[in-house]
Amino acid sequence: MRQTGSFLGWAFGLLLVAGCGGGNPYLDATLKPAELQGKDKAWFEKNWGAPSGKAPRFFGGETWTYFRIAGGTSSRFGDFNYTPNQCQITLKFGKDEKLEDSSYSGC
């Protein structure tokens, strides 16, 4: 009986960690293929609009930052969203103006 309880505890812990480790599937589905397909700054500006901010990178290229308001936290009763999240998306472009890396938080 003790082994079963221990096993169930470990299984629950693993499920909890796996459930909390996820990102934003919508952004992942956009950013990873864009990086692999070599999308450039012009593509992002056409499809996402102008970035909220731009900064040069030390070894060339540019970092773009987009700030978006994403969903919110719903009340206990699920009737409305009241605290919107500030979503920050960072895109890092190389000297060739193609996407090299991306990250996001708060989305």
C-alpha cells in the first residue's frame, strides 16, 4: 500500500510539472516556423504591424519588441475578464534581417 501511495504522489507531481511548463501554443505555432523558414523583418511588419520598440544588437542586427494586451483573469464565476495581461514578444534579427531568436512573457 505504501508503494502505491508513493507512486501516485510521484505521478501527480510529474503531471503538475508538465501542466505548468507549457507556453503559449498560438505564439509557438507562429514563431518557431517563422524562425525555421527564415522570415524577415518585412514579413513581421506586414503581418504583425510596426513593433512597439526597436534596438540595435551588439554584433549587428536588431531586436524588436511588441507589447500586446492579452486576455485577463476571469472572476470566480467566469462572467468577465478584469485584469488584462501585458504580453511582451521579443524578436531578434540577424545582420541579414532574418529572425534568429524569439521569446515572450506574460502571454
